[in-house]
Amino acid sequence: MPQNPPQSPPGRQSTDVVDEAAPMSPTELDQARRTSMAAERTWLAWWRTALGATAGALAIGRFAPQLLHAAAWPYILLGCGYSTLAVGLLIVGAHRQRELEHALRTGGDAPLQFRTVGLFTFGGVALAVMTVVLVIAQK
């Protein structure tokens, strides 16, 4: 006898991201839910990192020149770099969330492209090097 898929309680809409036309076993449904929650945690990690970069941008671009009694323009430029990183993280994080949820619904795969990894790696290294140069220049 075929097994019916789990039903939502009466009066409550199902919020599962899986296709309800294809019956899933309880184990498959549990796996789909856990995968969806993992994708959401990943999206929140992109947000946390972006918020950290935003705080760093404010600290470097606004407060560092005042605290160090130094020329403002290099710190403002570096702060703008960290702000750009934050914006990129938010945009890519939202795009990744959408890709992961689509892959979950369709049973596909959504690997993170090396182009994205390379771009963030290059940008992070550039910002770190510029930060070190400014720190050394202040000595």
C-alpha cells in the first residue's frame, strides 16, 4: 500500500519548499527541511559578515583618521573598500540563497562558482594589504 505524504494540520498552509506533487517519505522530508535550514543559516552568515564589514568600514573610514590624527583620505578610501565588500556580500548572499532553495526544490546542485570565490578572495587580500600598508605607514 503506497504511503501518503505528511499533511499540514487543518487551517495551516504548508511552508515546505519541496514539491508537494511528488510524495516524499518522512526521512526525505526531514532531510529537505534540514537542508533548507542549513541554506538559511548560510544566508545569515553572509549577512553577519556583511555587517562586520560595514562596522569595519565605519571604524576605518570615520574614526581611525580622528584617533590617529592622520590624513583622512587613505582611511576613507579603505573604508569605501570595506563598504563595497559588504554590499557584495549582501548581493551574493541573497543570490546564493535563491540558488540553493531552487536546487532543493528541483533536486539539483548549486555549487559556489570559483569566480565568486576568487573575486572575494582577491578583494579580501587587497583590503588586508591596504590595511597593513596604512598601519605600517603610521609608525
